[in-house]
Amino acid sequence: MAITNPFIESKLKSPEEVALALPQNVTLGCSGFTPAGYPKLIPLAFAKRIESEKKAGKDFSINLYSGASTGDELDGALACSGALKLRIPYQSNSYLRNLINEGKVDFIDMHLSHVVKYIEHGILPAIDVAIVEAVDVTSDGRIYLTTSSGMSATYLLHAKDVYVELTDVHPQELKGYHDIYLPSHHSQGLPIPILSPQDRIGTEYVQINPDKIKGIVRSGVPDSSSEFKAPDAESIGIADHVLSFIQDEIKKGRIPKDYLPFQNGVGNIANAVLASMAKNDEFHAIQMYTEVVQDSVFDLIDAGKLKFASTSALTFSKEGLKRFHQNISEWKSKFVIRPQEISNHPEVIRRMGLIAMNTALEVDIYGNVNSTHVMGTSMMNGIGGSGDFTRNSHLSIFMTPSLAKDGNISAIVPFVSHLDHNEHSTMIIVTEQGLADLRGCPPKKRAELIISKCAHPMYRDRLFEYFETSKRLSKGKHTPHHLEDSLSWHIRFLKTGSMK
């Protein structure tokens, strides 16, 4: 990539030079969000330095903050170095996940909207160094981020030192996609003036003191991206139930005919909903106010059904990124990338009246949802933004296949083994079997709906048996549970490998 200005040239360093300058005990604030726009070369060089100097008896300790999950070059490399001690607020790296579940890395699972307050108030360790990926840096300290915003602006403002990976993977036309605006998290915070997904209220760049920029590393390494998977039969079945429900809500006058903005989580099921929406003639163009946009958005664009999408990251497959680059100038009118402090802010979510669609690991018969822990103890990825949207949206929809592990696990259980979203927040539960609308229902009615509509036939009778036994033993209590048996399904799986 050609030198853009003397300032960049004066700051150029190799990844190894930056790695040598990093402290042995350091709190890093890095760009990156599921996993888009994260630094790659500096973390890899730092991991190599750690490996080399550990042999000489040096100890390293790293606290790693990001927006959400990142790629192997960051999460994986620093986890493998053995120096990673604390990770927040979300991750999806398999090696790091194992270290977390082995108790070798501390992981604080946080609502994404809460992270900035914990940093600003000094609850979390202060950020020593920020490392971000950018497409441009100017001499007056303007940093133009790449395909994610996440927590980058906050980290850049609070870090003592800043390093930038200047990438040529993305064209300069990416400048202008971002809308950088940071709210106050103190007692006299002002309203956030966003009334619709396309509103812009900030700048196209992060402005910092240029003296904080200690080095710039040139990079041509793309994000590690998963290939986009076509929706499977279960996901399509779930999507059909969701879309039918939304059309019914429109007929009842609960959703306007031009819809409310949609939020969709990460994964195959959420993508299936958007893909099915693109093919469904009953649906016209929608708006999105979400935290991640994936390849499924192309189905909406092709069908002429995307008005606008506000997000904190554009997380595309290799083919999807190629298509995005081909249309990058034209689609500037379709997308805006915001800091997660805004994309996930409860005030804005509540004002928008969103239709939120997120996935669950398991749901119990009263509508409590576990999004994070397998069998109650093993962290999967984290709660991410699902709590921010669940508590504050107009409609909160949780989706999951009714079975897992070849039918050895029922996603509908007597009692969740870990609680992320309680029955007071959940409204709609959907599996490929059907949809349970829990709004306005007391606990016993919720149980009847979830079991009859959402449970797989393989487990439905046993769930009703548990429910009836609980009612009898609790003698009419408000929320019947047979506590001795409420987690027996999970215990049976841990002992035998099956809930059957």
C-alpha cells in the first residue's frame, strides 16, 4: 500500500518492534467484533515474544478486552501463549474456551452495553495499550476503523499508548461507514438523539491525541471468517414459525404494516429468518438495528427488501466480503457501523421498539433461558448483546432446535441449568416444533404452551409428567417445581450421555 502521508511513515514499525515495546504485565483493549476488524500481526508477534522470553524465565500477564469475539490471530495466539489471565466480554475461540472452563483464564461474561461503564468507573483494570485495525490514520489523530466498531473508540480514548494495524485488505471507500458517538455514563448523561436506524449523530472516525500513537504496522491479512452455511431444515422450520407470527401480529395491529426494526443474533437460525424473509412474498423491505450483519443480508438486498441496517460489525464470509467490496460505494447508503455503546444501548433499543431474535442453548418450561453454559457449568461463548436486546425490545424472540446431540439432549427442560434471561424478560419461544407466545400468561399456562408447542415429541410426555408431578407435590404453588427432580435430566446426561 502506498504511503499516504509523512505522519504514517514516521510511525511505521514492524510487528516485532511493537511486540518488544509492550509491557510484560499489560491490559490490552483491541478492536474486533464477531470476528471482524481485529488486529492480527501485533498479537502474533507478541505471542512469539512471550514464548521466547518465557524460556529465559520472564513472566507475562495479559488482560484482553475487545468488542466481542475475535480471530485465532488474537484470541487464539494470546491464549496459546499461556500469558492470558483475564478476558472480557465475549469470546468464541475453542482453545480459549477450554482454558476458561479449566479455570486457567478468568472470563467475565458481560452484557455488551455494560463494558464501557465498568472501564470509565475504574471497576475493571485500566487499559494500558489499545491496538486497533484501521484503513487510515491522519496526522491530527483521526483513526478510520475497518469493518467493526465494537469498543474501539472507548479503548483508544482511555489507553495510555495506541498502536494501529493499517490494512490494505479494505479499500479506502470504507471510510464513511462509521458513525462514532460515545454517550456519557455518568449521572447527567444526555439523551442519545437516534430516532431511526439510519440516523447519524457522530463522526466517521475516532479522534485521539496523535501523540498517543506510538506505532503503525502495515497489514495485508484478512479477518479469519467462517464460510456462510445454507439454512438447514430445522432452521427453516423455526424461521417459518417466526415469520407467520410476525404477520399475525401485523394483522392484530400490534406491529405496524411497515414493520419495526429487526435485531438478529449470530448464527444459522438467525440467518435463516432473514433468508426466509427475503423469499417470502408477504414481506416487504425492512430496517435492521442490530449488532452484527452477516451474509444473509445479501438475500434481502437481492430481493430489494433491505431499507437500511445499523450494526456494530460487518462480519462476512470471504465471498461475502468480496461482494461487499464490489458494491462498497453504492452500499454506503445501506449501512452504518456504530460503537457497541450505541448499537446495544438500552435507551435506543427501547425507543426503536425492536423485534429481537436471539438463540438459546436451552429453555425451561416457564420460559427461563440459558444462552451461555452447557450443562450449567461450561461456558460456550457468552451472553453478548442478547440481554441488552431481550430486556428492552418491543418483542423478544428466543429460538432453538428442540433437540441436540442426535436427540440425546432436549432443549426444553424442566429447569434451566444456568439462567441468563428470566421469565420476566422472555416473550416468545420458538423451536422447529412450534411457537409459544408467553405474553400475558401466568406460570402454569406458560408451561403448558412451551411443552405442547415447542418440545420435541420424544420428550414431551416426560415434560408433562414432570409438570403434573410438580403441581401435585407443590399443592398449587404459583410456580410448581419438584426440586429433587428439576435438574435430573442434566444429571442423567452427565452420567449416561443422554437425557432419554
